[in-house]
Amino acid sequence: MFATPAYAQAAGGAGGVAAFGQFIPLILIFAIMYFLLIRPQQKKAKEHRAMVEALRRGDQVITQGGIIGKVSHVREDGEVEVEIATGVKVRVVKSTITTVLSKTEPAAANSN
């Protein structure tokens, strides 16, 4: 009766390698989650940030609320003034712009 617990304790000396082996599936799950979820989301956020920073007067945009309009003024405080109808302008937070439908081309420098 007393020999069984003592015998089981003596056999646990080589458990260091086995303990590391138990963490391998956890590490693999984290790596898969990183490459399938976290990394693409970071890339998408970076592209959206670049799109918002590149907004210019005259760009036709769609907001998160589904409003389509033309940028009439870009403010420095994180807002954009969007004309949604003739004479109707609304202030929109830059980060709520989801898509740029048509970009205005910058004025080309005269090379002559």
C-alpha cells in the first residue's frame, strides 16, 4: 500500500522534456492564429490609415453609414467636410470613411 506512491514519485525524474512537449500544440495554435487573424487585420488597418491620410478635396467617398459624397474640405483635426448634395455639407470623422470611389488627380507640374 505504501510502496505504490513512493514508486510513482521516483519515476517522475524525466518529466522536463515531456512538459515542453505539452506546450508545442499551444505554440502552434498561437502561430496559426497570428498568421490567419492578427497579421491580416493589422495589414488592413494600415491600408485604411494610408487611405484616410491620402484624402483630398474632390475625392468621392463612402462613409460607414452608407453616405456617398464628395470631399469639399479636409480639416487638420481629424474631420472631413463632405458634400452629399448641392449645397448640403456634413462634417465626418476621417476614420469613418470606408471607401474612396474616385480619386482626384493632383495637378500635374508643367514640364514645358
